[in-house]
Amino acid sequence: MIAGEALFEVLVNAAVTFVAAYLLVRLLTARMRDGGLRLALLCLPFAKVVYEVARGIPANAFFWERVRGVQQELGSFLVGVGFSRLGFILHISFSAHAHGQSYPTSVADGAATILGRRVATVAPTVVAVVLVLGALIALARLLHTRFRPAGPVVDWRRLGARGVRIHLDPRDGVPCAGGLLQPWICVPASVHAALSDEEREAVIAHELAHLRRHDVLLLGSLAALEAVLWFVPFVRRLTRAIGAQCELRADADARLRGVDGAVLASALVRVAERLSGRTPRVALIAGPSLLSRRVHELLSPLPAEGRGRVALRFVLAVVAATFVLRATTFGLP
């Protein structure tokens, strides 16, 4: 019983932590240009929730008093902002008062109390079991659908000290990269036939950029966290935003290594046309899609930033990251 309630506490608090961190990050990155710093900030909600779950339930939380049968007498709500040597601090918390003492409490405590009184004492445990079963099903689906290389090896490229196999995949889809120890790139045969030699090299350079920047590890880890947090709002939206940043960053990396942006843009449009069955013109004007963003960036000159501006952006990003990671919300440390 206590284990079920503790699991409910951890899962609900993880959801609250993620949503609060997500809203802060989206606010901080609303006007930030695409790039590595924006990508790092977008990953902060996942880092925050992993840290909080690893910490579990604070030793002085009211949860431990509640499972021992202590009834809350009063409650209080506190909002505070301030500064410290490490940056700006935001603090939003609830507290429970019983027998003359004050204990930090959370949304999960309140939800468990309401469920226990109005539904059944085992309701929090039942909810926790349902959430865990949903996470296990989502993880099983992820492992089942995880992409593996298929088709013959038609070429290879050098990536540092490693070789990257290039497969000609008989299945439909988009070019992709994978493999942590033995990296590979898969190009669907239909896409390979539709592209010119120069466009194929541009696509391979883009996929090599994903491998070079370890996007496979990042996106794979986030996909697993998304499966575990399947019940939390904004999780899928954030993983898509992070994926979009990885694509834009890989495009820029390929251009810095000599790829013609117009050639890569042409290859993207050809791939999109084959997948959507629409003309490239319609695909590009159908709202602010990732395709239109990528093509726009590829056809624009590469930005030349001075060291001073890069340093300023780095400092601002560090301050923003400190703000998000040190924010305490609803009694969570």
C-alpha cells in the first residue's frame, strides 16, 4: 500500500515538475534563435524531471506523516522570487501543518488525499499501477518499432576513427542514421533513385552530422522518457521541438562542411514530395512546417557571429538553465 502511494507521489510530482519546467523553458526560448543553445535549453525539462525522480520523496515531506495516519490541520501557499549567487530563484510551494509542525507538501499529496477520501483508499495505488502499465506498453512499442538497418550495404564513409555503413533500404521512408558503436545510414531505394548524385551526397552529409553530434543517443533517450511520461502534457510536443532543432543543426553542420544549401534543400523537397504525394509548392506553403523552416535556413546565408555575441548568448543560456533547474514548484525541491 505504501509502495503504491509512494509510486503515485513520484509519478504525479514528475508530471508537475515537467510541465512547470516546460512552461519556463518555452517562455525563455520564445525569442531565442535556433541553434545549439536553444536545443540545450529545450532538453532541460527532461533533465529536471530525471533529477527529481532520482531524488524520490524528500525525507521531510508530509507524505511520510500522511501514510502514518497524521491528518493535515492547516495548509499554506507561498510564492517567492529572488536572487542568489547562482542566479534568479523562483519558489512556489504548499505546506501542510499538523501538531504544530510544518511539512512541505505537493500536488501529489493533495491529489492522493482527495482520491483517498472521495473514491477509495486504494485509488492512488490503482492510478499509479495504471500509469506504470501504460509506460511499459509504450516502451514495448518503442522497442518493437525501433529502426534497424535493412538492405544491402552499398557504400561507407569515414567518421573519425569509425566507418559508417550506408544501406540501400527496400522499405519506404526517409533517410536516417543510427547505431552507437557501429553507426549506419539507411537511404530508401525509392529516395536514392529520385535524387541526383549531388543530392545523395548532401543527404549523407546531413545524416553524418547527426552521428557526429550524437543525436542518435539524445533522441533515443528522449523517446524512452516520452514513453515513460506518456500521461504528461507537452511531452510529445517538446520531443518534436527538440527533434526539429537537431534537424536544423545537422543542416547547418553539413553546410559548414561544404554542402551546398540549395542542393540539400532540393533533396528535402524531393523526399517530402514522395512521402506526401503533394507538389513541393503546396508542401512548402502549408503553414510554418519543419520542412519550410529547413528550406528557408538552407537558402539563407550562414550567420557570421562574433565571439562577443556567442559569449553573451552562452552566459544568458547558463543563467536560464540555472533558473529552470533551481526552480522549486508546488513543494518540490
